[in-house]
Amino acid sequence: MELTAEEKAEARQNAVRRYQEEELRKLQNRNRPSAKKETPITTSLFDLGL
């Protein structure tokens, strides 16, 4: 199946647009501060002073 010049140009534009969106998403995610995982507080028998 042979694509016309217009179809090739459109497919190329779509590919470039998808690539740009993906790269932009990567940059935005990299600069976003990640949620810090809180350490759960655990109580032991030693902490209770028994």
C-alpha cells in the first residue's frame, strides 16, 4: 500500500506532535516535586516504658 505525499506529510506531522507532547510530559514530570513518602510511626513495647 503506497501513501500519497499528503498522507506521508500528515503522518509525519502526527508523529512529531506525539513526540513533542511526550517529551514535554517528561520534562513536566521531572520538575514536579515527588510526593514524599511518610514513614509510618510504629510503637514498640520499649516506647511504652513497660
